[in-house]
Amino acid sequence: MSENHSAEQLFLKEYDVNQYVRPSVSVDMLLFTVTEEESENYRKRSDKSLKILLIKRKEHPFLGQWALPGGFVSANESIDEAAIRVLEKETGLRDVYLEQLYTWGDIGRDPRTRVISCSYMALINSDLYPLQPGEGAEDAKWFHVSDQWTQKKTTVTENGFMIEKWAELRLGSGTDEASATVKTTKIVEHGHSKVVQEIEKAHNLAFDHAKMIVYALERLRNKIDYTDIAFHLLPEYFTLSDLQQVFEVILGKELLAAAFRRKVADKVLETNHIRRNAGHRPSKLYRYNPQWDDEL
Amino acid sequence: MSENHSAEQLFLKEYDVNQYVRPSVSVDMLLFTVTEEESENYRKRSDKSLKILLIKRKEHPFLGQWALPGGFVSANESIDEAAIRVLEKETGLRDVYLEQLYTWGDIGRDPRTRVISCSYMALINSDLYPLQPGEGAEDAKWFHVSDQWTQKKTTVTENGFMIEKWAELRLGSGTDEASATVKTTKIVEHGHSKVVQEIEKAHNLAFDHAKMIVYALERLRNKIDYTDIAFHLLPEYFTLSDLQQVFEVILGKELLAAAFRRKVADKVLETNHIRRNAGHRPSKLYRYNPQWDDEL
DNA sequence: CCAAAAGTGTTCTCTATACACCCATGA
DNA sequence: TCATGGGTGTATAGAGAACACTTTTGG
């Protein structure tokens, strides 16, 4: 006990309690999955859709709006452990791909008190977690996500210039909808650049979670080509078309099959399994090749 | 006042004070620059060196060891603003390139009390901040940095395998030295992978700052090709050889001049200025082209 | 047969790499 | 003059984009 006491005293030498208020630290979880949409046509391939899990707030502030699942970091766990705990509470899943994204520390981001939030991205495949959009508990739902650049403006200033870009974020789950406009400003002055993000409009989306979602989508798009994150969104066995659809849904554009197959060739291993269900040529099933990257 | 009171009460509804102790949040600054080393030979080009600013600790714990500059986040500033403030206190500089890196939240990382640290990387050019290695205040010094992968081990486990890699971090400033070995473990099981980093040995380096430095070096290497970060390490006017040396110092390998010039051609603008000082053909001076990337 | 997707081959362009070569200077 | 770095041209190999084409199924 005296050891702890002296440790705390050592700490207080450098830490002025009057000036530095200890904030609350939370983790916010960006849980993504890719699901099949019902295919209306006769034997058309079913489209896939990128989904994110949101929870309906049952308290003020933002009562009734949608928010990312999250929780506070407690004294006896690391922030990574807090993220794992929050994820398990929300989905019941363990051993899921988790990645720290960014830490949000603006002053007024929680109107109640000072909260600093560390955001984590989790990727699961929908087979493992079969909660369907629109079903399940009323307060946790998978929302279809998409974002799109809608406007770009360049302004010349005295010492440089400024580029403003607006991203439109759209989320939907059955009749529930949420949306936001996030403005990203890049200011270049005296050869130095600075990037600032702000939420212009938010509809049904709590706190600054729109920024977090835009950030996560950006990260997903950036990493999908040179990492193995796409495989976390698929079951163990999948066709190359499945994989291609995951890429297309995340990148938001169509890809050519021939080039795609060559690009992912060394990330996958062919198996003996074959999927023969639809009205067309059956497809070989592949699995992830965990050794595709010799480096870490 | 009553508004604040009810806001706090709203907050306490979701926040169990007994379970969630509010930690201290600090920012730690990874301040890099590139300096010229004295060239010993007659008209050889002077080598460049990547430097990081470290501060000698004047308190327990880690008394006398070297640490990253840092400070606690106060109640009336965002964490970005805290980073700017810490940087200005340390260097007197404002309007410097700053980038949030990662947030470190392990339980025992500060032996005194629970501290969560958000690390920021700052890049400055040494002309702006002429503190020389070995000179200046005894307690703040530029250290030469380098890291190197020294060992790699692959082990097959029951449900997958495990790759361990060791990185040797070396820091030096005159007679002062610090070093550390950071082990990175990638565990692949059931098709899922997890990466863990730990410090195996640390000599003269305080806290978990060795991990932060290794992380920052990795980030620098990854971003230098597709962003403009290299230019923040150079003065406004520079030769293409200067730029190439910055790349070489960060990537830790030599590059071919012809290919390099073509690669950076659209990131720079030719100027009328010429540098004519050494015993060889004079070189054109270039400056950063802030519009090289049409996108953000 | 036919619609649809699975899967392959070919051509073209662009980029990175390697290397050879010339240029301009100050000592 | 010559050592040294500045700067350019060219040939080659590999990756990605575009597109044409064949294969295989269920209805």
C-alpha cells in the first residue's frame, strides 16, 4: 500500500491535478460485415452489401438516434482488452479481427463531460453472426453503409490555398435511416498543409460517429489491396467471385474479373471443394493463404 | 451551473464511477528531423541522418534515462491542441506537420498510475530548429535513429503458426546511447491473425517509448512513397539529391537517381535557383508542388 | 438452346529497374 | 586534369487495364 502511495506521489510531482482533469476514456467499435442481399431476378448473382452495426440510444443525449457500440475503459484492462470486451458483449464473438483506428479527443464531442474515444474496427463474416438487418433486438441493427464524394471546392488564399471536399454518408436498415455530411478541409499555407474534418449535417447519428465511420471506410479502402483484411469478411471457403464482390463493395466500383483473379492469386489457396448450386458453371472454392506475405 | 450538473448526471447514468477509474491522458511527441552529418572527405557529399528528439528524465521512474517529450492533456484543450502545445513548448515552433499515430493503453505502461498516451509524429526541417546534437541543454538532444530486423522465427502450432520477428532499435547522440529490442509476434490460428508487440530489452529508453519509435519509423517508411511527408523534413528549396537522401535515410536503402527523379517528378516544381558550392556540377533547386495530388 | 457466371489468353500501356552515358564544376 | 555529383536516354521486365473468348452448368 505504501508502495502505491509513493508511486502516486511520484506521479503527482509531474501532474498538476488542478490543471489536468482526468477525462473518461471509451472505446467505440466499428463492426463491419458483408451480407448477401436477396436477389430478385431468376438466376442473377445476389449482390453483396457492406454493413455496420449501430445501436439505438436509450438515454440522453441523442436519445433515439443511432450510435456505434462502445464502452468505457476500466482500470484493470488495457484499451485493447476493453475493445475485445465491448465486442464480445455486443456480439458474443471472440477471436475477431480488431484494429485500432484513431483517437478522438475534441473538447465538446460528448455534451455531458470530457470523453476521449479510441475507435476500433472489427471485421467479421456474416456466417458467424447471423443477426439479420431489421430483425433481432430493436436496439442493435446492421445498417447498410456507403459514402460518396459529392462536392469539391478549391479556394486561393493569401498565403496558399484551400481544398474543401464534402462526403455524403448514408446508412439504412429497413425503414431506419441515418445520414451525415462530413466536410474535409485541406489548408496549404507556406508550404505546410493541415487537414481538418467537421460534421456539417448529421441525421439520426449520435456524437461525432459520422467522422469515425468516414475514417473507417477510408482505412478499409486503403488497406484492402495490400493486406488480408478482406478475408475476415468471408467464411473459410469462398469463391473468387465472393472475394471480388467484397472488394467491389468496399471500393465502391466494379472490377474486371480477369485482372482481379491475377491480383489475388497468391493470397488464396485452391481447394478441392466446388460450389454447384446456381444455374451456371460451378465454381471452385478457395481459402486464404496465410503465408502470402513473407514479411509481417 | 445547473445545466452542467444535469449533464454530469446524465453521464453518470451510463458511467459507473466505481468500476471505471478515469485515467490520465498524455500526448507523446515523436519529433523527427533530418540533419547533415559532417563530411570528412575532400568533396564527398555529406551524408544525412534521421534524428529524433529525446529528453533526459529528471524524475523517477526511469531517472536519467531518455524519453520522448510529452505532456498531459488538460481539460480545456483537444488532444490535437495538446500536441501542438507540447511541441511549441519543446521547440518554440508552430505550424508544423503533425500526425496522430497510435494510442498506447496497456495497464502497467507507467509504473506510477494509469496513463493512456496518444502518440503524435511531428516532422520539421533542421534549418528551422538548429539545435545541434550534443549541444544545447543537457536534457534535450537529437538522437540519430535506426532500426533493423535482426531475426525471424516461424513456429508451427496446433491450429496454425506463429511468426516472431526482432527489431533492433539504436539511438545515439555523441556519447549518449540508448537501444532496445522489440519483438513482434504474428499469431495465425483458424484463419485469424493477431499481432502483438513487446519490448524485450530496453537500455536507457524510458516507458514503452521504444515501441512508439519503432511504430513511427514503420509509419514513416510506409507513407513516404504516396504522401508528401518527406518535404516537411526539407527546407523550402532543395535539390533532388537532398530529397533522395531523405528517402534513403528513411527507407534505409540506396536508390537509383534516374528512377527516383522520374518518380518524384510530379511532386516537385523546378525553380530558377541554383546551388553552386561544391566541387561538381551545380544543381537546380526545386520546391514542393502542393497540387501534385488532385485528391485530398 | 440460352442466360448467366466461371474462368483463361492476348494485347497494350505504364511504371520500376538497371545501367550506360554525358555534363559542369572547383580544386 | 579529374574526381564528384548532376542529370538524361534507353532497354527490359513486370503489373494492371481492357477486351475477347471458351467452359459449364440449370432451366
